[in-house]
Amino acid sequence: MNTADLGLPVDVPSTALFTDQYELTMLQAALRAGTADRRSVFEVFTRRLPSGRRYGVVAGTGRVLDAVENFRFDADVIAFLREQKIVDEPTLAWLASYRFNGDIWGYPEGEVYFPGSPILRVEGSFAECVLLETVILSILNHDSAIAAAASRMSASAGGRPLIEMGARRTHELSAVASARAAYVGGFASTSDLAAGFRYGIPTVGTSAHAFTLLHDNERDAFQAQVNSLGSGTTLLVDTYDVTEAVRTAVEVAGPELGAVRIDSGDLLLVAHRVRQQLDALGATKTKIVVTSDLDEYAIASLAAAPVDAYGVGTQLVTGSGHPTCSMVYKLVARAQSADPKAPLIPVAKKSMGAKSSRGGRKWAARRPGPDGIAEAEVIGTGPVPSDLLDHQLQVELVKSGQVVAREPLDAARDRHTAARSALPMSSVQLSRGEPVIPTEYV
Amino acid sequence: MNTADLGLPVDVPSTALFTDQYELTMLQAALRAGTADRRSVFEVFTRRLPSGRRYGVVAGTGRVLDAVENFRFDADVIAFLREQKIVDEPTLAWLASYRFNGDIWGYPEGEVYFPGSPILRVEGSFAECVLLETVILSILNHDSAIAAAASRMSASAGGRPLIEMGARRTHELSAVASARAAYVGGFASTSDLAAGFRYGIPTVGTSAHAFTLLHDNERDAFQAQVNSLGSGTTLLVDTYDVTEAVRTAVEVAGPELGAVRIDSGDLLLVAHRVRQQLDALGATKTKIVVTSDLDEYAIASLAAAPVDAYGVGTQLVTGSGHPTCSMVYKLVARAQSADPKAPLIPVAKKSMGAKSSRGGRKWAARRPGPDGIAEAEVIGTGPVPSDLLDHQLQVELVKSGQVVAREPLDAARDRHTAARSALPMSSVQLSRGEPVIPTEYV
């Protein structure tokens, strides 16, 4: 499942146009002013978690590395920028040879985060760093939003497996990234074949109501499915009458029927009835899969129901009420020249309202209590206190333009489970609340 | 701006894997059962609008046509499906030669819709139609959600131009589709270069706070920008103190300064003050652009403010509270064989709760009142009443597998403006309400 080894289902010749126009016009103006090569530090962080949420989940880091590697302006792109007069010829010449040669540090994928956490830090010349803003934010804001919802759902599901099946409710490529982020957040599988192809995520799926309706009756449909997919398949039992369908399903497949799926009605009630009926028919090992507009609350409400797996669609791919994060990419420090020895000067916007930010290149550590459970997210710009040296969160991701932190997706998924379990128990409460640990600036 | 003439910024060799696994397993079972070639009719519709919304906007139709044309299983994809044992060899052989050869009718892009409107109708064999479910729904559910939000925003903005700038808040390719859908819904331009490249949408953008912070002071930054981009550029005036920045901006660029952008604070108050200040400085033609978490309500609240353009990000790309539609793709009729003369039998799920649907191949018409304003969305399965013949909504999009309804994106944008203006005036009220016209079944 190493993402670097798999081909793209969608061949992205370049990620360079996933960019707001102003990144290029700023570049042009800075090139002309002689400020484009000033050594700069940009940081990605969020000022707040979505209302009521207790932690965030970093996801998309691996996709960011792919995007940075593929960020280049080929002839077609240059021709477009020239034709549309987006930037001038000196800028086009600069872009044509663009490769990011700077450094990127960040929270590793799957890690949790809190308000102010410096999730990603991009260092290099102003010119080479500013161009990456839009695509980095697109990826992290989208993927982290989905992973946060997935994490709440997987916590609510206890050990029961979750199936991601939201492809039809979001953009077709957003769906692939969503399946990936859901996996990081604890989902077990996806219905989306492109996500299986691209990221090696296990794929599942058997049939829809259309299959039953295609046939002359439900028995014919079940028989056709079992003949083709075997008795271990999952039969959809709510096209007409559930009780009759369950009886027919066991008659057709025998007690070794793999599972039944329920996609409508009062799932708590229906699951209990179906379980009783299956047991009475001797199909004691046949599983029950439920799918019907589930979110983390509905999943939690089914904890005592005889349900073996949950399929989640809409609410997963829309971030369960929070389809995006509010991550920003801010210049926090810059030198007055390209000289690596020139001192970095902290900078920050200082305007009205809540949009101010803190200048300076930051480190971050999660301070554990005596029981090993996290007590605070500590963020600073000076030297790291010795007791926090071993608890720092940022890792090196790109060194002088070379990606140095590729990892299998399972590593991010395992990291998330570990990070979440090191938070106070109230982190997985579904009720609205404050971030589960405070952010301290030192 | 003809979409067929432009290259893809992202080369999609095939859309066939943007598909839920069960579409393929259903195909396998139907092939084996001998039911795969039964003539079938699938319809896309939604049972309800998002809570409180008065109309929906069809968007993504052009992208659906692209997706259907590119839906094919090449060698890499077949190898993946074989290796993962998703389907058996006869099914792989069938997929390898797959091309959609059926017919598609639907509401043209930009048209409005209501609960039950048969937005798209796909006809052909069960096998060839069922495979398209996931990707068609992904596109229509995403793009229509964005277009609906865009339409409310453009209605609220009156004639003032709206700039789409939400790329950083959504998946990088969702961003491109969002810019497209926003344009259909009435936006004037986008910050997203890929949307300009792919769809010819006008792109805009000048600078961010980072550009000011890069320089030793605000004056240097403004001077650098004006030197490079000319005095017609838009200067961002809220990095430090707005009043001082406006003064500096006019000193640097002169009264011919193109525009100033305000991205924080109480926009209503600040816009008035900045307008007074600009006028006092003689910059009476300098425009004011506002950008700061705007949605349709914030835009409406600025109607009396001296604002010349709105930049909208997060709320646009997240559908302003409704990031997806609830469109479904349902088998509504099928024959008992592939024979074109075999009668179509209406079919429908009849289970518990609200998920039942109406069988039969449907026509749709929008009945106008004496004043030409729409009175009802009329949907039927029998012959079309003679007074509605000229008011039918569905057009032919694909005929025997050939796309027959390509059009420039501007045609969809113009159609939307016309369709919205033929709705009762309360359609553009922002207050929550029922669909602005009822759906009648005849």
C-alpha cells in the first residue's frame, strides 16, 4: 500500500494550475522588486476547530507530497498563462524551470491537531513557497475535514467495521481522496474502485435495489446474485418487505448466507427483528450491515443493536456538518535577502478582528501528563524546553526539494489510532465541547 | 469557451473507476443470470430540496457527457479488477469492450429543478446503464449543490460581479468543478487557474497579505505591486491599518488606482469609510472589493454598501450549508428482454419510510401562468397533455452513445438566468421556505 508505487487512476501531468492567480501575480511583482528570493517561512495552521469539535485530524500529507513533486509549469501551461496575459515574460521564464527546492516539516499524517498547531511549515525563497499555497490548502482542508468526521465515526463504532460509500455524494475525485482520508480516520474499506486502484484501500460492495427490480421477483434476484457471487454475499433485503426478503434470502443462500443489508426504516428496530429472524432460521453467523444516512450519532445510537458493520456515505464525504477546515497558509517569518545567514524576521498581519496571526517559525510539542495522556499542545518560537524535546510533533517531509517521508497509508492509520488514544477520554465524546486539550504558547 | 475544444489540465484516461464496486458485481450476476441485456430506464431525481431552499440548479451536465464518453475499461483497469478478484473473467471480457451505446435525455444545464424533477434519464441495457450510476451522481450532486449556492449569491448581489475564490477550501479538482458550477450560477470570474485553463472561465487575482509582509513596509509592497501590475491593480489594504493603507495606496498608485480589497472587519462599516476616504482623495473611480467569509446573507446585507465586487470562497465551495444534493439514480422501468419492442414495465422500491420512488419513464414540463411565470413542475408517465407540449424540459443529450448536446458554458449560464427569472419572485427570497412551485404528478 505504498502510495509511491501505485499508478494514478487520473494522470496528473502537473498540479501547478491548482493555484489561485494571485500567487503568480505576487511572484511577478516580487521578481521585479527584487524581493522574490527573500528566505521565507510559511506555516499552515487553523485558528479554531469546527464548532464543538474536540480535536482535528491531519490528513492529506501524502497527497501534499505528491502535489509538490508534480508542481511544474510545462509548455501547455506556460502557453496558457502567456495567452491569457496572466504574468509577464520574465515570470514565465522563471516558472518554466520551477521546481520546489526548499524544506517542508509538518505533523505526520494521522496525527491529531488543535487550534494553532503548526501542521505544516514550508521554507525556501518567497517565490518558491508562495506558489504552493493554494494546492497545499486544498488538500489539507479537504482531507483533514473528512478524516475528522471519519475519526468520530470510528470511535462511535467501537470495533465494528465502517465502510466508506459516499462517492456518489461528492465530486468524483474528492471521493477518492475522501476514501483515503476515511481510511486514515479508521474506516475499514470503501466502495470506490478508484480508491482501491490508487491507494490500495480494500474495496467492497455487492448489489443495489436496481438489481432486485431488474428481475421478475426478489427470489430470482437473490438466486442470480448467489449463483454468481456465492452464498457468502450480502443480500439487500429492503426492496419490498424485509421479513419476507430475509426468509427468501436464507432459503436461497442457506444458513451460510454472508450478510444482509438494510438501507431504510428504523434501523435499531429492524436490526433487532432481522437478527431474531436470522437466528430462528439457523443463520446465526449471517451478518447485518446497515446503511442509511448514518453519521456518528446514528452509529452511536446503534451500539446496542445487533449490527455487524456500518456503511456511511453522505455524512462522511461532507465532513458530518463541517466539509472543510479553516486552515490557512501564512508567511510567519522572512529574511531581508536570500542569504542563508540573514536573520529571519517574524511577520504577522495585525488588522481588525480575529484574523491576526502569530509571527515567527514555530515548534510544537504535545506535553503528556504523568499517565501519558496528553495535557497540552505547546507551541513556541524560541528554544524547545528540554522536557518537551522528546515530544515534538513536526517531522521532516521534504529536504531541499526531495521528499523524504513517504510511508504506507497504514502507517498514518495506525498513527491516528495511537494519537487519539493518547488524548483524554472526553475526546471521543460526541457532545459539543472545547478542544480536549488547551493550546499553550511559550 | 466550448468545453469540447479545450484540453484537460488533468488528463483523465478513463472515468470507469469512479464507480462503486457493486455496479460491477451486479453486472456480473446479471450477465450470468441472462438479465443484463434487459432494456432499462434509469432516472436521476431528488426527493426533496435542501431544507428551506426554493429551487435547485442543474449543473454538471457537460461534465457528465465528458464522463460518459471517457467511461471505458483499459488494460490497467482490467488488470486491477482481475488481480483484486472484483469480478470474473466473462465480466472482464464484457467490460474490456464497454462503450455506452444508449440514450440520455435530461434537463439542460443551468435549468432549475424541483422535488421529483427527472433531471436525467438513461436508457439502454441494464448492464450499460447501471455502470454509470456512481460517476453521474458524483458529478450532478456536487456541481448542482455549488450552482444552487452560486445562484442564491448572484441573486443577492444584484448586478455586482461575484468572484469565485474557494479553491483552497475544497479538493483541488472539486475546486475546478466548483468554479465551473459557480459560473453557471451567475458568478463572473474565478481565482482558480485550472478552471480558466479547462473551461475558459475568466480568472482574476492580484495579491495576498503575504506580499505585504514580505516587504519592509506597506509602501514598498504597494509600490512593487503597482510597478509590476500597473495602477489599475487591486491593492489589499487591511494588513495593518486600513485608513493608513488607503492613503498610501492612493499616494503610490494615484487616483487611477483600480481597486482596494478589504478582507476583514465589519465590511459594511469599513466599506463606507473607505469609500469616503477614496472620494476625498480624488480616487472616485477606484473600486472596493470585499472578501471575508461571505455567503448569500452577508452579500445581501451589503446591498446598500458602496461595494463594487464580492469575492466568495468557503461558502461557495461548500454549497452554503448544503455541500451535496440528494439526487439518486433509480431503475424506473425495464423490459423482460433486450427486444426493443418488449414493453417497458414500471418498477419501484416499495419499502418502509420515505425512500419509495415512482416507477415508469417520465416526462416533465413547467406550466406557465398567464403572465409567463412558472406555476408548477408537472411530471407524468403517460402522454404529454397538448397544452404542455411546448413546455417540456428534457432535451436529448446522448443518442445511441453519441453526445449530441455539447454547448458553450455561457449557454448554460444564460439559460440559468432565464430560468430563474421565469420563477415567481419569491424564488430569490433568502428566507427559508418551500419549493417556489409545486410538483404535480399527472
